[in-house]
Amino acid sequence: MRIGVLALQGAFIEHEKMLSRLGVDSFEIRQLKDLSQPMDGLIIPGGESTVQGKLLLELGMMGPLRDMISSGLPVFGTCAGLILLAKDIEGGEAPHLAAMDITAKRNAYGRQLGSFSFSGEFRGLGIIPMTFIRAPYISRSNGAEILAEVNGKAVAARQKNMLVTAFHPELTGDTSVHSYFLDMAQSSEKFPAAV
Ligand code: GLN
């Protein structure tokens, strides 16, 4: 099993560390040609969605990545990664990969709750630690299954080959969400490597 980690900006190293703790090989995706390497899944890290979106466009990676995801590549987006995957962003901002039937509300917790930790129920995993950093939440879902909520707001969801969390499991010691994603990747049909 080999997982590609989008490494343009943000907290990608933490995901690589998490994968290595789980005994899974990973590699960094920094440019278009990296997308032609065989991979069983892709992680889009937290960071700044506008910056990552701009870089994806400039590097010519947005279209190919969108095609790979719509062809079934298992993908896990955390925080900014959730925003990049959403088909809609509240406030009229143009979507980026526009792959998942959710609406993301950016920086949704206001200034006072810019960063906070919480222990909450994740469907199928029980109570897990959740670290939020200027996080979005999912304000609407049209086809995605909601997997976790905090104060009545959806903070994790899955739709087919796509998993998103508004929080950062890679910043906690808990490997369960990554394991959940690896199970998704394992059970998906083999994704053709060619871009
Ligand atoms: N606030 C960031 C954004 O809108 C997301 C923050 C994060 O990824 N921790 O892109």
C-alpha cells in the first residue's frame, strides 16, 4: 500500500509520520509528474485552501487531480483539504476540486474558537480526539454521509471514495481515522496509475 500526500503547503509531514507509524509507505506530490506514480490513495492536508488551490492551478494539477478523484482514487482531505474537495464554499467563493457534494463554511468558529480540541464521536470509531485549527464545518451535505458532529455541526463526512474531516487527526496520537481511510483505500478497486 502506498499513499500520495499532496505536499504543496500546510501540514503534510504530519500525515506522512502518521502513515509511517501505521507501517504504510507514502510519497510527496509536489508537481504534475508526481501524479503518474502508482498510488492507492491520496491525502490532501490542512493549511490554507486558497494557497493550495492557487498552486494546484498554477502547476497544472487541478484538472488531472479532479479526474483521478472522479475515477475513484481514494482521497482523504483534512481541514483545508475538506474545503478543496467541496463542491460549494459558503460566501460565493469559487470551488477548487469540486468533487464532493458538501458545502464548506470556512473559518467557521470565529476568532475566539480559532483553535480548540475536543473529544467527539466518530461513527464506527467511537470517541476520538479532534483538533481544530481555524477550521471549516460542513454546512450542507447533499450526498455525503456525516460521520461526526460537534455542537450540531458536521465535521467529518464520507462520499464514495472521498473522506473529509474539518479537524486534524494527524496532529493527535490517535491513528484511527487514518486507519479508517486506509481501509477505504484497501477495499477500493485498483485505481489505474496513469494520469
Ligand atoms: N482556514 C483554512 C482555510 O480556510 C483552513 C485551516 C486549516 O487547514 N487548518 O483554508
